[in-house]
Amino acid sequence: MHYLVFDVGGTEIKSALMTAEAEIVERQTIETPLSSFEDFMHAIERQYSTYQNTIQGMAFSLPGVINADQGISITGGFLTFNDQRTFVDDVRKQCPLPVTIQNDAKCAVLAEAWKGAIEHCDNAVVVVLGTGVGGGVLINGELYKGANFAAGEFSFILTDRAHNKGDAYHYWGFDGSTRGLCRAVEQEKSLPPDSVDGKQVFAWVKEGDPVVIKVLDSFCYNLAMRLFSLQAIYDPEIIAIGGGISADPLLMKYIQENILYLESHLPIHLIVPKVVRCHFMNDANLIGALRHHLKMQTAPIP
């Protein structure tokens, strides 16, 4: 059996023809249409028409808050045309096959729980560092959805240590994301906005740039504090870190150093987080979307 799987991002849609064991047979990347759902569907239909005689279903990894049970995109993230959309029904009007959807960060959790870094865990947390901070929680071997399908939206955690009414608010997704790291480097080096990416940050660190090293260390120190908080809330066996910048071993090095620092300097703590890197990189959302699709096929297709 083969399945057509989509990982919908802000700039590109990755699609893959996959087997039930998550082997990628063929893959393609196209630009994400941002203007309307109609344009978005035209792009999806072109992929569907290529494989419609060879696939058993279609699976989507999407941004936003997703009611995966009912196939509804509650919010679409940067794809605002997906706000309050009956996504599965709308897609199946043009592509009459079983269709499933899941939040992109939760797809990463499903991938890691299936064949990755938390495969043998009953309780785990995945933190995905990207333009925001996404993730998800595995409890008793199952993905935790929450009352409003928003569990794991770590971007919205307020990170102010001291705050008075009227002060500016700080969110983990703003300061603690990959974009936040790059923004901090730009400010410290007096560079134009949006002129630095994660690869450049780590290139400067490897060159020994003291300014960028200080920024990265501070970023990982604050990240380590958030991980101690997640450990206290969920008591996971493992916290796995994903996202593009996790591919560079330096990130884990600085995270581990700061966890050790906090272990020896915090006046009180319960369990020291066991932190690892996610196994899957760019294919995590594809693999997780497929895993969700396969699990959903045990339920009747509406």
C-alpha cells in the first residue's frame, strides 16, 4: 500500500509517496500557495492526480490548532484561509480518498514515538524549535490532545520572570524560538533584521565569535530553564529537541552544559531532565502524519 503525505509549511509544501512502513518512494517540494484555499487545493490536486491510482489515502501535517478527530482546522497559523475550516471534507470533495490531518508539531511527536527518539517511552515531551516553539506530550503511550486540541503549543508560555501590569509580555515562542535566537544575534551584532539564519549562527560559534557564543549560551540557558519546568509538570522519561537547528551538535552541547549548571545551582529541583535530540529531522512531519493516518484507519471514515 502507498499513501500520499503532505507537510505544509509557510514557504513550501513537501509531499511524499510513502509505504505503510514510512519508506519514502518519491518526494517533491513546491511553493506554498498563500493567497486562498482554492489555490492551495489546485496544488494538492496536481499531486493527487499523479498518484490517485496507486494510493490508499492522503495525510496532512498542518500548522495551527487541529481537531484531528473531526478533520477540522480550528486555526490555520499563517494559512489564515484554514481558520475554522472543515479541512478533511473540503479536500475529499476534490480527492475522494480517506484523508487525515494533524498539527505539524504533534506529527513530530508521533514520528519520534513510532520509530525515533522516544520509541520506547510511555511518557515523553517533544520540543520543536522553529519560527515558534511547538511540540507535544506523550502520556501513557498516547499523544495528549488537551481539552481544546492545543496541548503542546509551547510558543504561548509566558516567560516573564517579573512582570507588572502594563509591561510588555514575553513568550517562549518569540524569544526562545530559532527566529528568536537569530533576532538576538542580529541585535547584538547590529545587523539588519532577517539577515541571519540558524546556519550562520552556528558558523560564527564554530569560528569562535565571542558575541554569538554568549548569545547562544544565554539562549540555551533559558531553554534549559523551560525544560526543567516541563520536567516538573509532565515528569517525562525523555525530552526530545527537534527543529532545524537541532541538527547541529553544538545546540545539544550548550543545552547539556546549561542543564548541568542548573542541576548544581538550583536551590531545589525534582528530576533533572534527560534531554536528547530528535531522531528525525526534515522528514519528521511526513512520518508522523502517516502514523496518524494509519491509526485513524481503525475508525470509520465519515
